[in-house]
Amino acid sequence: MGIFSALRYRNYRLFWLGQLVSVTGTFMQSTAQQWLVLTLTPDPFALGIVGALQFGPLLIPYGGAIADRWPRRNVLVATQAAAGLLALILFFLTVTHTVQLWHVFVLAFCLGIVNAVDMPTRQAFVSEMVPRESLLNAISLNSAQFNASRIVGPGLAGLLIALFGVPPLFLLNAFSFIAVIGGLAAMRVADLVPVPQAADAHSGGRLRALGDGFRFVHNTPSLRVTFLLLAVVGTLGFNFSILLPLEATKVLHAGPEVFGLLTSSLGAGALIGALALARRGGTPTNRQLATMAAMFGAMELTVAISRSIPLTLALIGLTGFASSSFSAAANTRTQLASPPEMRGRVMSFYTMLFVGTTPIGSLIVSGVASAGNVPLAFIVAGGPCVLAALVAAALWRRQGERAIPAGVRATPAGASGASTPVPPVVVPNAGSVVAAARPIPAETALDELASTSSVPGQPFSPTSGRPMPQSRAAERG
């Protein structure tokens, strides 16, 4: 289909271009905000507090219930406008030289409340703009756009901070949200994939809706392991807002220019990883997820022993490659496994584990760094990711061994030269049987089975491994 095939769809193209402008502005503001905090206080623990306040609201998955209750396009217009207003307030505080540390804390918390609605809504909205077969490509291009912005935004921010200070960057970010809102307004609503909206609930029903994403993942064995891996990587591994400015100042003894280069190097590697995944296509496999998570953690461990700027830039680039490949693959697997009418709630749980847990890790990592040991902070961030990847690989393998009946093995070499047909396989919690579509070796069947997900009470398609709808003619992603 090509690396950029999802851009053929007009609505997605408008969304993608608007996000390219806005996310670039967001990275410029993020870089300026981190530098602002370090100018207001020399204590790196303050960076951890900002991260905790900004991502803490994501620990409550209320955004998904909103995304499934109202049209997601309208919800995004509201969240983007609110984020732009917060950036404008920060600009006025800095340009008038009245900004204090508690101002940054309050605005970071308010932005976290907005993002708790915006993130799951934005991720679930992708499946309304492209058909199901283009979803992996669209998510990969979203990741590519995000990381292209990560390259341009911080590098440009470092230069502008050195020339003009931090206030102009907040103003530029406020204006950048106009591109997203304009793109959303220009979309053809008739071209969006219809999504059944959740019924309005009251009191207890609304509270139960917050847990729908958790219950769905709990009843889907393959996703249970995926989300376990997400939780560890998201909590400890993705603390670049803490680690990179400290690496630049405390370890490499450099200024904002090198900090901007480190962030841009992370984005460059992640961009290459996202484009490689978009080109690859197909369904993300367990082996791919475990390998990228392990590589991600290993690169952070290696950064801990680097004292050279060029070597650190290269290692950070490889870290970005692994992080992008892992996150895009995990996102795609989650969306493909989720029914359209509750995809917002599932992605809200995804966001809670992958992004919302970051404040916990931010406090841990910044606490270690505050004690004067930035390399140890990288070890604390990367080591658990490698361990979690090994555990996830073992759990996926065990799931496959339980699902394939004992005695079914690949034909021994020299026996007949043909593969042993795999009989129907009972999928745990599925309440149904997956019939093998073709004779394949048992090892291949195990890999394919471990990467499928199950939904209670729904029959599975023998060709795609996806739940087949019962009450509707089709359920489009």
C-alpha cells in the first residue's frame, strides 16, 4: 500500500497536517517549559513535580467515556482550544516577568486534565478517518508526524531560547492550535466511519463506564500481557523530559543547544522507526513488541555509561527508534482488538497505563537524579524495561503452549516433508474455536495464536483472528 497510503483519505490528511503544525508547537513549548523550570529553581526534582502534575490526571480514565459519549471530532475541537488558551496564559506570565514556579505547576495540571480527554479521543478518532486495513499505516504515520515534530520543535526551541528567551515559544504554541481546529472544521463529516455512541448514563452507570476499558483488556489474554509491558515501559522508560535536560547539563556539561540536539536525535530515531513500521504493514507480533521493548531499555542502560556528546546522540537516536516502533505497534494492536463503540474507553485505559503512570516514574527518576547520580537514573529507567520484555515474551509463549493441544508438533525433518495440519484450537475466554485455515507448522501457529486477542462471547474469524460481529452486519475500525 505504500508508506504514505493513509494520506490518500482527505479527512486524515487534514488531521495529519494540522497535527504536524500543532505538535511542533507543543514540543517547542515543552522544551521552553523545562528550561523555564530550571531557571526558576536549581533543584531537578521540580521537573519531576511538573511531570507528575501534567500526566497525573491521566491516571483516571474519564476521557474515554467522554470520547465514546459525544462525537470525537467535536471533543477534539474543544480540547485543542483549551490547550491553546493555557499556552497563551503562560506566554503572558513569562513576557510580563511575573511567572513563578507555582504558576507552572498549576498550568501543567490544567493541561493534564485537558490531555486526559484529548489523548484517547485523538487516538480513537484515527479509526473514523481511515478504513480498517489502513489503520496500522495511519497510526504509524501519526507516530512519524509526532517524531518529525520532535526533531524540528526542540531544535528550533533551543535556538529561539538562546536568541529571544522562552516567552515567544509559548505564543507560537498557542497559535499552532489554529491549524488543528481549522483542519477539523474542514473535514467532510459524511466521510467519517459511523461509530455507535454510548448511551447517556447516570451516576453508577458513569462510574462503571470508567472501568470498561480495564474489563475488556482483562478478558483479552494477549492484551493483558501487552498492557503489563506498557505499564512498565510507560512508568519508568518514558521519562525523557526529566532525563534529557539533566543529561545535557549534569553529564555532558552543555547548554540548551545540546539539550535541543538530544531531543531532536530522539525524534529522528523515532521517525525512522515509525516509517519502517508504516512500510512493513501487517499485524504487530509478540516478538516485535518484546524485541523493541528490550532494545529500548538496553539503549537507556548504555546511555548511562556514555560521556561523549556524539556517542550519546547516537544512542538516544537508537532509543527513539525502539520507542516509536514499540508504541505504534502496541497502539495498533489495542485498536484492532477494540470494538468501535468502546474504543475510546479502551484507549483511555491504554493512555492511563502508558502515559498516566509516567508521574510515578518521574518522581522516582528525578529523585535518583536529584541525589546527584544522573547515570543511575538512566539505569533505573531502562533496566525494568528489559526485564519486562523478557517476562512478556515468556508469558506469550506460555499462552500459546496452553492453547495448542499437546501432541501437535511440526513434522520432524525427514519424516514426510509436509507440515502437520493444525486442528481446531480453543482460545481461552473466547467461547469459540479457531479453525486452522491452512496446514502450517505448529511453531508458526503458536506465533500467530499468541498475537490474536479474544473477546468473551464472540466467535473468531478463521482468517483474521479477529472477533466477528454478531448483532451488526459489520463493525468498521
